[in-house]
Amino acid sequence: MVKKHISKIPLRKQDTHKGDFGHVFVLAGSTGMTGAAYLSAQAALLSGSGLVTCGIPESLNSIMEVKLTEVMTLPLPETKEATLALDGEKEIVDFSVKVDVVAMGPGLSKNRVTQKLVRSLLDKIDKPIVLDADGLNAIADDCRLVNRDAPTILTPHAGEMSRLTKKDINEIQQNREDIARDFAKRHKVIVVLKGYRTVVVNAKGAVYVNKTGNSGMSTAGVGDVLTGMISSFVGQGIDPYSAAVIGVYLHGLAGDIAAKEKGPFSLIARDILDKLPKAIQSVV
């Protein structure tokens, strides 16, 4: 089943330029959480994006310019806690017109002003959005996704899905496919319910259950990598559901390659980044 999705990864012609492979806009990071922004942005680049821009609180720009070499940065207005502020809304919306997809959430914090910004951007950005982490926390009590015209992909783990659905985590883990499918249909979104055998469902009821990945991937930052990967494939013109399936499969495959080399106990998110080229090369 996964082969039909992987076959949608576009073959690279010789006569191309960076604009042919999509521009990803990553909105991420806050004080103490610059790593989340780095992992998402770098994963997008390593997954084939021609251009990646990381929008971050302005006081963190110098840090991110050290962390990121090939990724561009966009310093944005911030709150006194160095999180993204409402004052940056227009600049973000205007910049989103220039890109192909927006990844929003990794490391944004639970600052109430930043959460308000996220909810407003969901209404105003007319591009595909991959929503993760603190982006999901921002809509837990105010889920307005059904009003979006552009595709939306949510990538919750069980705890985040619990907050979104108001269901107990144990209930979610025992009924992963059904709960993810119901949420996707109701809100007209694609849901990537992460965990052992990650489930990908769309609003029409299509379901993919992933079989790659291992226990070593239960560590900080691994979800941020997945966000960047899925966003990259959407930006390259792959339909959002297939992009999510491809991202999940290759994410787990890169984790499996890393685990074979160093074992699951010492696996970290950067190892998945390092093995992405090998994982992609094995299927393209």
C-alpha cells in the first residue's frame, strides 16, 4: 500500500532550480526550544525542499543563524517571554503568500498570546498547514479547523489527541484508528496519530497504519523531525494525504536504520536527520 504513495515522490530532472522543489515556512521556537525549530527546518531541507524559511522570535535569530546554515530565518515580533507575538501576524500572513506550505507549532510554547496568534493564523493563512505540538495545544479548547479551505494536517501524539478530543489517553490508545478517523471526518483534516504503529487518516476515511519505526524513537525532538518531513513533501506538490504517509514511513525507516547502527537506547532525533538521506535513497 505504501508503494503507491512513495511513487508520487517526483523524479528530479537535470534542468531544475531550487524553486521547483517547494518553499516551506516553519513557524517554531521560543526560549529554551530553539532545537525544535532547528529539527523541523532541517528535516524539511533534508527531505528535498528547495527552500526553507524558519520564522522565529526576533531575539532568537542570532542563535538560529548559528544552528542553521542552509535554512533562511525570518525574525518576528515577540512577547516579553520571547515567544511569537500577535504584532507579527500581518508579516507572517504576507510571507505565507510566497511559500507552498506552513509548518506551525514545534517549540512555540503555551504562551496565551502565542496561542491566540496560532488560532488567528489558521483562519488567515490560505496555504496547506502542518500543525504540531504547541500548535495543537493552541486549538485544544477552540478547534476551528473545519472552516479552513486549504488542507490541514495534524500530527498529535496520544496526549495531544486526548486534549483535542477530551477523551482519556487509554481510550485513545485502545481505539486509535476509530478515534483518528472520526476526528478527521468531523474536522475535515488529515490526522497523523503518532506512536507505535502510527495511524494516518483523511476526511474520506482512508487509513494507513505504519510499520516502520522502533522504541528508540520515543525521545525528544523526533516529532519535530516528522513535522518538517511531511511539510517538505506537501511543498513538493504531493497530495497532503500521500505526503503524510510518505513522511511517516520514511521517518520510521530512518529511525530503523539509525537503531541498527547504534541501538535504540542512545537514539536521538539528530540520528534520524542523519539517516534521512539513506532512507530516501532506498525508495527513490
